[in-house]
Amino acid sequence: MIILDPDVDEERQQEMIERVQQIIRDAGGVVEHLNDWGRRKLGYVMDKKADGRYVIITCSATVDGLREAERVMTINKEVVIRHMVILHSRVQAEVAKANGAPVPVDDRPDGHRLP
């Protein structure tokens, strides 16, 4: 999962997404799905930002590929607000490969945060 700064220009955001995917592929991984959830409110303010662009990349990757992708995202703090690698069990991985990452339903009234 990557949370991008929504105020950074679209071209730079797209370059970061493509770069991460290329790193995964170059290290022998396979990108199964790319789910762009778009601009969403953050659970709490991060780096003085109230929202971010959420992008979920579902992939099978090597440890070296993931480490390099994390290194690149950490260096690019002006584009990437946060990132997180989530490892799935075999069953979860099969579901994710087949369906990607569904957009979560936010049924909170506008302006309310999670407790």
C-alpha cells in the first residue's frame, strides 16, 4: 500500500507508481493488480496532510525486490506520505490475486474520524 501526497503533481505520482512496479518486475516479481483508490481522508493527519492518494499494488515479489521498493519510497518523501508492505497467507494471496484489493466502504459521517 502506498499513500501518495495528493498535492504533488499527477505526473510525479504516476512516475512513483510505475517505478515501484518496475522494481518488483526487475527483481523477478509479478504485479497482479494495481488498485487506485484515489484521494481519501487519512485516519489522522500525517506530514500536515489530511488526505492522501491510496494505491494498492497486489504482487508476488522477492524479498530483495520489496526491500528496494521500500528504499525508493522512503527516499521520495516529497511524493510518498506512507507505505506499507502487507504479507498474505496462501489463502489470502489467492483471493488477492484473483480480485485485487476492494475499495473499503467508509460509512462514517463526513468529518468524523475513527475512535
